[in-house]
Amino acid sequence: MFQQQGLWAVHSAVLLFAVTAQFSKFIELPALDITPLRSIFAALVLMVFMFIKRQKLALDHKGHYALALLLGLLLAFHWVTYFHAMQISSIAVGVISLYTYPVITVFLEPLFHGEKPRGMDILSALAVLLGIYLMMPAFDWNNSTTQGILWGVLSALLFSLRNIIQGRYFYRYSSNQTLLYQIVVVIVLLLPWVAPRAEQVSEYQWLQLLVLGVFFTALPHSLFVHGLRFMKAKKASLIACLQVVYSAAMAAIWFNEWPAFMTWVGGTIVVLAAIYATYYRPRQLPPKIDES
């Protein structure tokens, strides 16, 4: 019963994450504006939830606040680059590019343990490079698809670093506490850049940001973490790969964004490499703490 509950929670979270990607097109605002504005609503929901559950807010050591600042910086630029990648290219391109992060993680994580990447990790990285190469119509910065892929891979790198650092140095805190501190950093960092344009945001866009922040930011993160209580992180991460399929299908239905054939070919290689990197982890390393 509990395993089934966890399974439904993770699948629901992944489906909501897929809808989150669609908001890059739904909300007609720059990615830099969307990120802090949606974070305001997500932070409010998390604070209310933690207050109701009487969860601790303060961190154990002063040095951990500097670490929370670093994690927040990585999350902020990850969110901005992710939405920007989908806005300038397509949702499928942005999501597929993001899913290079499991391979980036298995390549970088050993370095935090003073070890070298395994041979199979290097092969996985080469497979991802092949997939990305096949997705690119031309290595031309003026091409929107190329821009989307490069921004998406940068977003994946930032997300991977955030997960590695969080899993290694910030593991003692609850997911709600960790996410709240990171979101507050996102707001403090980016809101000053957005505030002068806040008056131009329409009531309908504020409603969209409210829905995005509450139902497609705070809720899926909570569901995903709830699911991890009843299943292994490895299995949850494999299910998370379905986000690529969900997002591409939704974009095709809602925005008539049908990925090109080579996007599917390259994307399949990237996702298979991500599945391999997620499933076949070296036993001597601790598992990566995922979601987001």
C-alpha cells in the first residue's frame, strides 16, 4: 500500500513538472521575470506548510547559511536558463537538454570524493555529446535550436552542481527547509532586477504566476519528496525521465511544437544515457539527492 502511494506521488510530481515546462510558453514574460515572481508564491506556501507542521526553520550552524546562499544561486540561474532555453527554442529541446544532468552528475560527483570518473561514465558522457550533436541543426549561435540546447545544457550543469553540493553538504535538513532557503535566495537575488517591471505584469499573468508557484513548484517538489519516503531515489529518478515524454507530448498538443526527427533521435540517446547514469551508480558513492 505504501509503495503504491509513493509510486502515485512520484508519477504525479513528474506530470506536474512536465506541465511546469509549458508555463515557459503560457506566461508571456521573460524567464528572468518569471523566476522570482513565481518563487514568491512558492515560498509563501512552503512557509505556511512548515508552520502548520511545526518544522524547524533555523539552520544548525552559521556556516550553513553561506552554503544555502550558494545553493540558492545555483537554483536561481538553473531556473532562469531552463525557462530561457524553452522560450527561445522549443519545450522538447529545453527538457531534453536538461536531462543531460544525470550524466553530468556521475561525471562530476566522483571529483567531490577525490576519485576519477569511471570508464562507463565517460562513455555515457560521449553518448550525451553525440545526442546533443544530432539534435543541433548547425553549430551556429544565430540558430534558435542551438541556443536552446546550449542554454539547456548550462541549466543541467547548474542543476547537477546544486544536487551534488546539496546531497553532500546539506543532507541533514528537510526538503522543505532546504527548498525554502534556496527560493528565498532566488527572490532576493533576482527581484531587484524585476521590480521596476512589476507594474507591467497583468492580473492574468499574476494569476498564472500564482498557479505556477503553488501548484507547479511547491506541490510537485513536496509530492516527489513524499514519494521518496516509500521508494528508492534510484527508482524515482528513473520515473522522472518520463518528464521528457510528457513535456514533448503536451507541447505538441498545446503549442503544435512537433520535434524534428533528429531531435527525437538525439533526445532518445540523451534519455537512454540519463537512465543508465541514474540506474548504474558505483556502489562506493552515496546516492545523489534529486529533486527537484
